[in-house]
Amino acid sequence: MLTSSTQTWLRPDPATSDIEITPMASGDLDAVIDIENRSSPAPWSGQLFLEDLTRKWAHVDLARVALDGSSLVVVGFANYWLVHDEVHLLNLATHPNHRRRGIGTRLMDHLVDVATGNDCRLITLEVRRANEGAQALYRSHGFEAVGMRSRYYSDGEDALVMTLDLNARAAVAVR
Ligand SMILES: CC(C)(COP(=O)(O)OP(=O)(O)OC[C@H]1O[C@@H](n2cnc3c(N)ncnc32)[C@H](O)[C@@H]1OP(=O)(O)O)[C@@H](O)C(=O)NCCC(=O)NCCS
């Protein structure tokens, strides 16, 4: 079986239906950590992901694709907490070899589906102020910047707070 670090490139423009979203299991840890280490300036430890597998309100959902007709390989993940009527997105990443092919979009579509399916009114997240790519992805899903957390990250970078108001979104959809 291919590991995340030996993946070949996806064929161009995979249909989003080719991307499967399934919950993480402990056996997926190496693939998730590989993507995390390649994606974050301050990567989370494996222990943090494993702890979230034990919390009822925490979710780590994986995007998997079949590369070259082989078994499904993890190419991205979304880590979020679902508490009362809010979803908080803690972490989102796509393996660098597979970016700009719709995987982040598919994970965000899934997050919105989970939130609406659980009658949530809000999705919130923090994103690095300089991370324009992720901000563009979030804006394309209707998120708006609502504030700033000064020196939020361990290296001193500010965080932009972004939210998606699902009630407002639903009201627009029925107009
Ligand atoms: C942010 C991230 C998850 C996006 O994943 P992805 O699979 O490449 O996302 P998609 O292919 O679905 O991109 C959808 C849209 O988002 C925007 N976007 C994504 N990455 C972008 C970038 N680097 N620069 C500008 N816009 C970007 C574009 O509008 C893109 O549409 P397009 O490709 O048609 O122009 C990925 O770049 C990543 O893992 N980054 C490192 C980790 C990170 O920053 N996570 C966010 C933490 S808050």
C-alpha cells in the first residue's frame, strides 16, 4: 500500500466524487502526521490527534483518493469540534502534492454538511493573517473575517477569526 510520503500525483482535476471522506482511525496517524508536518509551520503532535479520537465532540475526518487505481490514500484532513450549536475548525490540510485539485473544497463542503446536519448556527475558525490561500478557500464558502487575535500563534503571528453564519446562509438559500 502506498504511504502518504510516496504518493504519485493525482490525475488532473479529479471529480469531487472521487474523493472519499471518512473518519480517522488510529492506524491513519502516520499519514495524517506526514501531511501535518508538510503543511504547518508549527505542526501538531501525533498525541494531539490521538487525544481527539477519544473525545466525543472532536472529529478528524480524512479525504482519501485511489491513486493509480490502488487502495485509498489519505490526501487531506479536517479536525473540528462540534459543541452544542457550533462547529470550530481547528485544523485543515491537504498534502502538498495534491493541492489546488478541490480536496480542501471537498473537506469544507463536508464540514458545512456536518454543521447543517447537526442544526448548528455557526462555524468558526482561526487562520494565520498571512495565509491568503486558506482565507480564499474559506471566503469561497461564505466565511467572513470578524476579528483578529493578536500574536495567537506560538511564533507570534496574528490570527484572523472567520465565521460562517449558517442561519443567514439558509435564509439566503430560501429567498
Ligand atoms: C489551505 C489548503 C487546505 C487548501 O487545500 P486545497 O486542497 O489546495 O484547496 P482547493 O484545491 O479546494 O482550493 C480551493 C480554492 O481555494 C483557494 N486557494 C487554495 N489554495 C490557495 C493558494 N495557495 N493561494 C490562493 N488561493 C488558494 C483558491 O480559490 C482555490 O480555487 P482554485 O484552485 O480554483 O483557484 C492547503 O493549501 C493547505 O493544506 N495549506 C497548508 C495548511 C493550511 O494553511 N491550512 C489552513 C489552516 S487554517
